[in-house]
Amino acid sequence: MSAKNEGFRWKLNVFDVIIMVVVLVLAAALILVWRNSGKSNISVMESRPVRYKVEISSMLPDGANAIKPGDLIYDSVKKYALGTVEDVTLEPARRLSKDMETGRTIYAEIPDRLTAVLDVVCDCYETESSISTTSGYTLRVGANVYIAGPGYAGAGYIVAISREEAQP
Amino acid sequence: MKKIIDQNGRLFGKISVIDVLFLLVVAAVCAAFYVKFNVLDVTRKTVDTVPVTYKITIYGVRDYTVKSLAVGDLIYDKDYSGEQPVGKITDISVQDAVRAVEKTDGTIVSGPVEGCYDVTLTLSAQAIRSSGRTLVNRTYEVNVNSERVFNTKYATFSATITGVSS
């Protein structure tokens, strides 16, 4: 009893030292992680206007004639904004058709249908591997696209994307 | 006879069982660090990549796809490579496209396709070559005759791998 009531005397041994070192290292690591948790090495991406062309094939003439410069167009599936029409060119719609006499495959005009080629400009983000509109739609030549504008809609392909570099 | 663990929990009356367990845990952690940063590192360096070239052919595309490709563009596999390119275009070869057509007399001929082209891209990449297999970036297997969807920054297309060489 008397021994237990004697004043507390802390004897430091080697295991206490190891535990203290481990705790200190863990604490330092946690502090480092927390201090850096809000930071990122990714710089804020800046958008730039990108010009591209979309070909909408086999449109009804009334729908094709409704396309006007200044129209805001969007993806009719997921409603991504795709930019503003700068110019539109209309031409007779064509599709590949087989000539079974000669074995050639030729373009044949489709009666009463038009193909519309839209020049579009849209603010985009650019990475090393892709160009995406600020709304999140990735642009690539050859990609199938479903477009809707004021009073018209159609399906086609992206047929050109400008390769101009971003302005400094 | 002396007890192995005495009434104070000490082995042979000298060292605490808890202390022994703690020492074992510390030793295991040290061994794990050693294996991770020494043994595994040595294993990884034993397989080196070598430069390879391979060809992919895009069949029957229109001129806009041809114009969207350029030497120096990086190629990505749409489904399997993620943000890691599987090659860089070093050469572009364009030929008029042909397509099999069944004629009215029942024969099948390979006839020209107006306004369409077959485009062969030569790609360079780093790969592991082992037992006849080519693994670009160590994981992406290149098999002749395999048809895949590829992307560049500017274009997307379906193409067939048509040749692999070192």
C-alpha cells in the first residue's frame, strides 16, 4: 500500500521511445496530408472558341431551310450546348449506292432531301487528347451527332475541326 | 522448474510478452517497406520496352476523315487505353477505297467506291515483345486482324490492325 502511494516516477524505456517516435511520424504525415488536401497541381482550364463543321444528311427541305446563322444548337440526346451556327450550306442529299452492272459504288442523289453543312463556333476546353465544349460534349471528326436547333433537328457527323492554336 | 511466462507476463522473467509482440510488428513493417522499395523495384526493371511500329487501316472513309489526320498525332484506343496513347502517327498512306459488290450475273467483284478512301496509318510505340506477343505500354496487346475504335484528339474512327514489326 505504501509503495503504491509513493510519488509517480516515470521510467522511460526503449519501447516507450519507439512508440513515441511512431506516433510523432504518423502525426507529421497526417498534418502534411491535411495541409495539402485542398491544393491541386491541375491548373484551371481556359476555354477558347473552336470552329467546326457538322454535316446533317437527308433533311426535309423545310427543316434544312430553317437553319439560320446565329442559331444556338444543342445535342438532342443529352442536351449539351454545341455552339452557335455561323454559316450554313445546303446541297442535294446523296448516299452511296451500288451499280450492280459495273460493280462500282457511286454517290446517288436522294430526291427531295437536302444535306446541310453547318459552320459552328463553340467555346471549348482543350487537353492533349480531346476537345470538349464547355458543356461537356467531346468533339471529334467522324463522331455521330444528333443536333437540334430552333424548329429543326437532324443526325449527321462532325466533318471538320479547326486545328488553330489557342490565342496567348 | 521455471515458468515460460511468469505472473507478470514476462518471458522467462526477463521481457514482457507485449514488448515482444510490438517488436514483431515493427519488424514486419520494416520488412514490408524493404520488399516494396527494393525487391519489387528490381523485378519491375527486368522487363524493358522496345520501340515497335505497327499499321492500322481505316477502310472506306470520306475525305474529311483523311483531312483530320496528321503525322505526329497521338492515337488512343477508345475502349481500352484511357488517357494513355497507344502510338504516334509516323506515316499516312491513302488509297482509293474498294468494296465487294455482287453483280447481276452473280459474280462478286472488288469495285471502286466513289469519294471514299482506305487509309493506312503507321504508328510508333514502346512495347514489350514476348513469345510472339506485342504489348504496347506493357498492357495493350496488338493483334493483327483485330478491329478496334481509335481516337485522336481531332477524330474518331474504326480501324483494323494490319501489321506489326519491330
